[in-house]
Amino acid sequence: MDDRRRHSALPGEPGQAPSVAKDMENRIRQARPHVTRNEDLIFEVSSPGKSGVELPPLDVPTVCAEELLGKGLHRADVEGFPEVSELEVIRHFTRLSTWNYGVDTGLYPLGSCTMKYNPRINEVVASLEGLATDHPYTPESLTQGCLRILHEAARCLAEITGMDAVSLQPAAGAQGELTGILLIRACLADRGNPRKHILVPDSAHGTNPASATISGYEVRNIKSNARGCVDLAELDRALTEDVAGLMLTNPNTLGIFETQIREISSLVHARGGLVYMDGANMNALVGVARPADFGVDVLHLNLHKTFSTPHGGGGPGSGPVAVKRGLEPYLPVPTIEQSTDGSYRLDYDRPKSIGRVRAFYGNFGVVVRALAYILANGPEGLRQTTEDAVLNANYVMSRLQDVYELPYDQACMHECVFSDRRQAARGVRTMDIAKRLIDYGFHPYTTAFPLIVSGALMIEPTESASQAELDNFIEAMRSIAAEIEEDPPFVLKAPHTTRISRLDEATAARKPLLRWKPE
Amino acid sequence: MRYLPNSPAERAAMLEATGHQAIEELFAQIPEELRLRGRLNLPGPLSEPEILAFFRQAASESSREYVSLLGAGAYAHYRPVSIDALLSRGEFFTAYTPYQAEIAQGTLQAMFEFQTLMTQLTGQEVANASLYDGSTAATEAVLMALRITRRERVVVARTLHPEYREVLRTYVRHQGVEVKEIGYAASGRVNLDQLQAALERETAAVVIQSPNFFGTLEDAAPIAEIAHRSNSLLIVAITEPLSLGIVRPPAEADIVCGEAQSFGVPVAFGGPYLGFLATREKFLRQMPGRLVGQTRDSKGRRGFVLTLATREQHIRREKATSNICTNQSLCALAATIYLSLLGKRGLKALAEHNLAKAHYAAQQLCTVPGMATPFGAPYFNEFVVQVPAEGEELLAALRAEKVIGGLNLRKFYPELANHLLVCVTETVSKAAIDRTAEVCRRYYSGGLPFPACRG
Ligand SMILES: Cc1ncc(COP(=O)(O)O)c(C=O)c1O
């Protein structure tokens, strides 16, 4: 591969032998992280004697730490710790940030993750003094504002899901799953037998089986049918009297609504089990349909997906669980209640509770942001948002299905899932296509699952993508398909325009280097 | 709606491209009877000024005008403004888990730095890229110890944060694990006799906290020795890691875990916080959570990737070391920035300020007749004060003077009904400490002589 060709996706650079693909590259408007900056590790830019903070003078008598703590407990200093000025810290992290790609940079169609716009007002209100500063053990009478926010957010989420009660304690979706399955367990145990198995469809996200296992259940996978949905006959066979419940994602990870969800719920209930819904995909449903009407007993929401709170490079999130009346007694302690005088309080007196799943009351700061989003939208805005998210996914699907294989050919909800089968015939897999997409200035889609699609391309544009941006994305995807026909090795070596090229993951895992050490 | 980028005309064009006439058709897969008729009963839509007004009102119904002496697992420290300036860069906070390393080097390198900082502080060899919070970190540490030792019992100090113990019980209840609790000695430290007696051949781990829930610093060495004699692991949880600026880390521990909220993360009514877990290299493959590793790209340049993913749920599913997926990345970034700003000198100086303030406060409170610090062992920035009567009345009197005077330990330790847990960080001024002591003195004036102050 000659050098100029390798860089042909950079704007304005003349390419070699004109091809359809290259013309496309130049036409497609691009957003890309900064490629030229260099920045060492903070430990490497450090030099002795510097600090980025100065403390105010100590207004109490100084003490001798070594004396107070004793020789055995006293530490002189932390070896290897960085020593840099404030400016160097600002530059260091600013430069690092330019190597990242976020929703603010451009389209981020990472399936199942709902990478929507994170409104700035959310950040502003979460950092207000009082909300960002109240201590979790502040006496209730002095922190009514925080309690009201929690109460109001829980009420809104109950309304959106149609469920009867909500706990905001779980720290993320996976912890919501764990909480939900523990609730099922507590309820069944109360009825006399917690049972042994949880059924999980083969299309489920990896956290589902992992969470069920911590809850003390053995996971039984059930096969999906030709539509990618739960196979009622298969479910019927699997539903023995040892089955505590079913964990169902709806819409499922193919972006398909489980049309028979009522029949599924009825069947599980008829056999004495309960239905858990993984609500990671609620962005397809808000304002359009409510899980309570599906026969679902408990579900979790991901505030960092559906409700616009930032993903933060991997968190924090928040994974509230919503339940029907019958599961309410088992919710984690404390719950937030309103007294008859209108004031709010924490209720610890819940003898049937499963206990706590984390300290304090959950990721409060994330809940503040989610409530700001709900208020900004109102009921009509939320419904319009859902419609746009579904329209965007269908638009992408309809304009790519002639070049990428659609294993389940039907209208989708909030995301669409292609297979790399045609491209794999040329030796190019979904991850390679994803890497090439980076050259075109987009964040890739999800490649890791659902496992029932070989080489999945899971695309979730969300409502935050404009038509213009989607057209760019669609052209990029078509252009890559053409490149794969023309020149597969070129795609296999992508990305060509980033600061670093593909990394040696095998060595990283074989000889793990997980911290910096001085030379 | 201001967040949505498409115009009605663009929507219509897109709909046409999909071959549909009406948006309703896209929802045809949802059975008619499952669709919501009517509209959600929610407030809004609100404009930006209206949203601000709503939350400002809530923020005003807070304790922001009060001096707070609350700690107990959540610590008020000054946050340099540079933290939020950097966190608010969209490239950081609007990105997700760095699955695509080529366009996520910013997050990955920062996480690698975070892991390094945590190993330096804790004296361990490897640290992960964060867990939800201290309570789940302690719980994950126990689950890890159960896997490593293939045993089914744990011994937990009652001086481990009470809410952490509750979380632990919730998680292990259905895994056939037995949790035994051991008490504290007159010094406020773990009762070594009880520890000795509680250990069995089947004990997977001993879990202690240092500084413990009473603020007392434990001496990890003898505890480790006892634990290791029965081949159990020692897990040390830390809720106030600023202490590590001047306190020797528990190098004898097999796992050091806890809460790093102190490092630049707001108190924010309990979350989001920053769980961490560090351990020895030999236990690496049993660790929960994400790990960032250093490697090279195809041209030999240094780069960072998520690694050892075969421990994790997306590959291992029901056999994963943990179910965690989304973690607390942005909080870990805050901690990385905070610790970089403080640096070696700043961390030490700040820890010394905390030590000095807390000791000054203890001294002042102990001049009040009837108030004393019952535990003799060294402490960092938090300590227990014994008061002449049930603590609630004094706390109410302090509240009337705009002081939240600490945590009434009765909440978690019925036997300590007349004891308060008091935390004094660098954010509490001498004037506030003096005022607090003065209110106590006035409240108890005319009291009888009480035991003298120790420690
Ligand atoms: C379908 C589905 N379920 C569950 C989860 C887990 O949620 P979290 O990452 O918030 O723990 C995810 C997240 O990525 C998901 O896509």
C-alpha cells in the first residue's frame, strides 16, 4: 500500500488511482479526533518540586504526623507520584481529550448504548451547590430538595413504565438486573420456593446471565426463533417448575419488538414464574408503550441511555428498577416516601426488603440529570424523541440493506442489526468495517453482540442524528462495502487516519502491563 | 423539541425513504392493545430557565448554609476548579467505554494513569479501572476471595462501614456463603481475640476497614498474620483514601479496595462515587471490572487497550468474575486529575491539614465537660466522641446553630447511643470548630465531671 493511498481519507489530500470509493471519501464530511498531538504519561511529564495546588494557610496548630500516627503507621510520601503544575495538568488532559471521540464530536451509533445528546443544562443543575454538596447522612429536614428530586424522578419513571414503584439505588443497568432478579427470588421464596433457574434468550446481553448467577440462579439459555424472537414452543418446553423467571430484553437486541410478549408473560406466570424485562432499549418505547401493559413484573432502566445522562467514557450510569405492586415490599432499603404533611423521608422499615445493593441512595447526580431531561422534554417531547429514534434506525436500515445482509428482514425499532456475511466472504469482518468507519469520521457501531448474528453490525443512530449526518454515515458504509469488493487488504489495515493504528491486543493480554513504572 | 435535529420536512423525507406513509406504521410490530393511548402524565416541557429555576429551588432546600461534620464514607473536600473544566470537555464526558481503542486513547491513557495512581497509593501491584462504589468494591473483593480460595466463609469486622456490610450480605446471601462479624476492642480497633476465634479452616477472607468506620487506623500487620495463618486472604477496605497521603498503606493485605470519592468527586447526596480495587499480580485473573493495558500499535507506537476481557460478562456471560459493565469512568478521571493536581507534595500537605484539623477539633470538644474520645488508637480525620446523654438532643442544638455535628452512632451501633462520629476535613475552619465546641459547652454547662480525654 503506498503512503498517499493510505491517507486518502484525509480531507483535501489527492489520492491515487481514482475510484468510486475514494470520491466518496472526499465527499463525506468528516469528524475525527486530533491525530497530531503527543502527550506522555503524567508520570513522565513530572519533575520534583512542583504541585498544581496551594493550600490555604492552616488555621489550627500544626501537628507532627509521625508522632500522632506512630512510626509504624506513618508514611513519608507516595513513591512515584506525579509532580506537575496546574497548567501542565490542564494541557495534559486537554490533549488526551482530543484523542477521544464523543457524542459531541459526531455520530456515535453504538448499538444498545443509546449514545444520544447529553444536554449541557443537565450538567449545570447537577453541579448546583446544595445538590452537589449535601451529604447523604444530612438530617432529612435539611435535605428536602434532594429527597424531592429522588421522589419526583421515581414518580416520572413509574409513569413512563406504567409500573407501581421504583428504586433508584442500582448504580447501573447490570446492578438493576441483579436487583430485579433478587426481587423475583425474594417474592418466590415468600411463596414457598425460590426455584432454581432463570431463562435467558440467546440474544441477551452478557450482563443478564452474569447477574442471574450472582442472584444464586442457574442460567438456562433459550433459543430464538427464525424472527429473532422468543420461540413460544421452546419457552413452553423450558418452563419447568424449577424456573423462577424469564429475563427478556424488549425490544430485543436485534431491535425487534417481542410481538408475543403478552403470551410470553402469561405462559411464564401460568407456570409460577415472573418476568424480568431488560429495559436497556426503552428509547424505542417511551411515550409509545408501557412495559406494565406487557405483563412484565420488574424491569430496569438505564438512565445513561434512554434519559440522556452522559456515558462519561464508561460511566457513571444509573439503573433504576421499576416493579409491579406485588414486588414492592422487597425493594432495596431505603425507599423515598412522602409524608402526609408533604415532606419527604427515607423509609428503612421494610422487613421484606432484599437489603441494600449499594451504599446510600444510588447515583443521585445521575438521577438529577435524568429528571432535567424528562422536564425539558415533557410528554410530547419524549414521544417525539422515540419516534425520531425509530425513524432514524429504519432509515439507516432501508438504505443499507442492499449492501449489507439483514438477517432478520423486518421493520426495526430503535436499532438495526446487519450481518457481515457478504463481506466475510471477502475476508473482511464486522470489526474491520468498524475500523474503516473510523477513517470516515464516525464512531463505529457495536460489534460484540447479539451473538445470534454472526458478525453483527448493531447500529443505533438515536434521535440525535440528523438526516444530513445519517446520509453521510450511509454513504460511508456503502463506500466501505465498495472498497471491500475492490481492495479487502486496505480495509483490513484500517484505521489509516488515527493517531495510532490497530493495537496488539494479544500481547496486551499475554503480558499484561497495567501500570506505569519508573525506568 | 430543542434537542432534536430533524425538521418536519426532513422527517417526512426520511419516512418516505423507508417506504412508509405514517410514523405509526413503524410501530406496527407493537400489538395495538399494548400501545399507549393518550399521553404520559408528566410535567414539562420546560425551557432552560424554567429547569434552572426548578433545580435552584431544590438546591435551596439543602444544608448548604451549614457547617457539616459528617464523614462516614462520604467526605467533603475542596475540589480545584480545573477538575470540572476538564471533565466538561465533551470528548471525555460524552464518550462511552473505550471499545474502539484508536479513537479512545484519551480515556484509555487516563485510566492507565488512574490504575497506576491507585497502585502507588495502596502499595498493591495491580488496580482496576473502577467499580460502582466502596460498598460494591468491598463486596466484589469478597467474591474474588471466595473464587481464589474456593472457600465459603468470610469474617467481617463490625467496624467495616455498616452499609457496606449490608450490601455484602445482599450479594452473598444466595451463594451459600456464611458471614461472621467480629467486634472492636477498647482501642476502637479490631478485636484480635475475636478475630482469632472466628477464623476457621474454611475462612476465605477477613475484611477490615482502615481508617475504620470509627475513624480509627488499624494496624494491618498482626491482622494479616492471623489471617494468613489459616491461609485466608486479608481484604482492607478504605473509605477515606486521602489518609494514604500520610498513612502507610496496608501492604500486607491481599486486596485493598474501597471508595475514592474523596479524590475530586462531589459528595452529591451519595453518588455517583468511585469504587476501586487493587491486589497482587497473582490474583489478576480473578479481578472484577475493566483493566487497561499498555501495548504497541502495528508501527510500534505505545498505545492503550482494554485487556483481559475474558474475565468479563460480555465474553464469559454466566461464568464472568462480575456482572459489572458500565463503571464509574468519569469519576476515575476526576480522581486522576485531582491527584495529578495535588501531586506528591499536595497530597501529603492536604493529608496533614486534615490530621491537624481533626486533632484540633477533638481537643476542643474534649474540653467540654462530659465529652471525651473513648477510643485510644490513632485516627486520621474522623473520630468518635462520647457525649453525656443520647446524642440526638445535642445534634438538634447544634443544628439550631447551623452545624451538622456528625453522625449519631446509635443509627448503626445500638451500644454506642451516646456517641457521635465526627469528621473534620480541610473544609472546616477553626472558627467553625470553635463555634461547635462552644455550642456543646453551652448545651452541657453545669454538667458533672466526666472521664478525661484520651488520644
Ligand atoms: C441490552 C443491555 N442490557 C444490559 C446492559 C448493562 O447495562 P450497564 O452497562 O448499565 O450495566 C447493557 C449495556 O451496555 C445492554 O446493552
